[in-house]
Amino acid sequence: MAAAARARIAHLLRQLQRAACQCPTHSHTYSQAPGFSPSGKTTDYAFEMAVSNIRYGAGVTKEVGMDLQNMGAKNVCLMTDKNLSQLPPVRIVMDSLVANGINFKVYDNVRVEPTDRSFMEAIEFARKGAFDAYVAVGGGSTMDTCKAANLYASSPPNPIFRPAYQGSNPVSDIWAVHTLRIVAKYLKRAVRNPDDLEARSNMHLASTFAGISFGNAGVHLCHGMSYPISGLVKTYKAKDYNVDHPLVPHGLSVVLTSPAVFTFTAQMFPERHLEMAEILGADTRTARAADAGPILADTLRKFLFDLDVDDGLAALGYSKADIPALVKGTLPQERVTKLAPRPQSEEDLSALFEASMKLY
């Protein structure tokens, strides 16, 4: 075995050992009824890794028609948005469907950052079409809209079928760390030069890796707070988005609270927060555990500043007067906020929104 391969295996084993945290915050433990533990222990820990099929490589989009043909699909719904419908990816998919004899209809009215109304319009289209397969071409808005349309057109959702997030676990943690290393290396390059194929390809792959990670572990406070940030937008329209309605993109709504949130959660697991700061470029060699939150927060602020990200919630049109509504919009998001390593009160949420009004 080559030395490089042995070093890589040793590194992964160390990552697993570090990731297998036994603290109550991250071990996702639960109490068992007396007599049900064969070992006599009162807690248990297990995790399951679920991953969709992934195909990655230049030109693989041309294969979607063959995939649908192999599935025996007879009537396909292709969902996308107005902007993407004019770009090559959608044309490539349609050409592939035609070349493989697949009957399809296009729904190109997906809204970037969907609303209740835009979901219902897509669902109505799906119900009328009697489709037996769905193809989403686009980002999260398109994929989420397509999944919802498929679900509601086939059968009303039953809560028992909702996947439960498991919280941090050793396998998800490795994917998350690997993703962050790619982001640290390539994100700025990809943003600054759209023609940097190496950087953009790696960011595409990082997006997939991140999905494997949080698709199993889940997300927490930044995401829970992001929903009202996007949902209560007044007049702000993100630059470079060609839309006719106010819009805070999902990524922006999530990242703006990250310095405040990680300052808040750092005390629960300082070592992990320092590891993240180091990956993003901070010198943590002399850092103390008590400084983990501020160090990571400062590292994130510098990263965001270098990417010309808006200067906090105030730049999106929010003010201190909006905080009660933002908190109210966060409270129902327990599906994700309960996974945060530190519980939060309404007062905590208010303080986090206030701290996120300005970043730099």
C-alpha cells in the first residue's frame, strides 16, 4: 500500500474517532426503559446513512432520457424556472427526452424561493398531468417544488413517511468536514470567475457532498432562522437574480446569522468550532476553548466580506422593530432548531437576530 493511501486511511480513522462524540449535545442519545438494554447500559446510540443515487461528470445530463426509458416512464413532467428554461441545461434534457422517445410536458413556472401559492400551482399542474415520472432541472427551489408536486399529486403526505433527522453522527461529520475543505479552497474562485471550470466543478461536487451530510444529520439554528428572513422580505432583491418579486436567496438567508449562531453554540463543543475556523483559514494554534465562538465568527465575517455578501439583516431591509416577527417565524421550526447543540429561548433568538443586523 502506498504511503499516501496509508496516510489517507489513518486520517479518516482519526476523523471517525473525533467525530464519535459521546457528549449529550452530539451523541443523540435517548433513555431506554428498564430491562430493555442487554448490556445493562441506559443509553443507546445508532445512526443510519441514506444516500440517493449520484452520477457526476461532464455530459451526464444527456443520459437522463435513457434513464427514464430504462425506468419505463411514459409521461414525464419536466420542472424548471423561467430563467433556466432559456439556458442550455434544460435544452440538453429536452433533447435527451426527445432522442429517447419520452413523452413529456414542461412546467417552467417554478418560483425562486417558493411560496404556498407557487407550490399549489405546481401541484395543480402535476395533478392534471397524470405523470408517472418527474425531472427537476435547477437548484433547490426547483427540486423542492418538483418533489412537493410529485408527492401531492400521488397521495397526500402522511407524517409517518417524513424522514427524521438524526443529528450529528460520525459518517455525516466526515462528509461535512470534507465539504468545508472544498468550500474553503474553491468558493471564492468560483464566485470571482464564472469561467473557472475547476472551481465551479468542485463546488458542484461539494454541494452533493453537503447534501449527503445534512440529508442524514439535518441542519439547525441558521436554517430555522432563515425561513422568516426569506419569508418576511419587503422590497429587497438579491443582486444577480433576474426576478420580478422581492427575494432573499436561501443561501444568503442562512449565512447571515452564522457568526451570531456559532458564537452562541460554541460553548457546547469548542473543539469542533475551532476545527471549522481552522479549515476556513484561521490560525487556532494558541486558541483557548473559551475563544472558539468569537474566532469562528470573525473567520466567517472575513470570508463573507471577501465574497461581498450583504452587511447583515439591515442591508436586507430589516430593523430592530422586525425582530419579534422574525422570532415568531422561527419558533415553529422545531424540526430543525431542536437539533442545535444549544437550546434557545425566545430571548436568545431575539439576541441572535439583533446581533445579525450588521456583520462588518
